[in-house]
Amino acid sequence: STLLPYTTLFRSLSDFSSEIPREFHTALAHLNKHGSLTETFLVNTLGADRIAARKARKFAAKIDGWLPFLPFDIGIEQTSEGIEYRKLERGKI
């Protein structure tokens, strides 16, 4: 097998469909790589202010519609620290 250069690998983890607003790609790349995404991390990647909190609510409202454009499914859990998004194998919801 051929090894891909790091930049190619990174690009493949962070490039998502144009159907998903670019401002959410960093959070989705984190979810893809680490398997989970906390609401706190999401807000911090969006600017850590009131506008970021509004964007995080938009993310939560739109995530189901983005599933066809993602290479994985997403489970959502309410934890004592807030919402946590979990990466799931396709078809395991």
C-alpha cells in the first residue's frame, strides 16, 4: 500500500461537503478524528462568545440534515457537562 503525505491525510479529514457550512468543518474534523465532540469544544472553535453559542445551537439543529454528507453517523447524548456528539459507524444509530 502507498502511504499518503500528512497534508493529504489532514485535508481528507477536514474537507466536508459544501452543504455543510465551513465554520463547522473544524468541529466535524475533531469528531471524525477523536470520536467525540463536546458542546464546550464546539463553542470554543466557533469563537467562545454569544454568537458562538448561537452557532452551536445551529449546529445541533442542522446535524441530522448533514448526515448524508458525512462518512459517519452521529449519536447525541446529554451529559452533566452538556451535549456530547459521538461518531458512530454508518448504520449503527
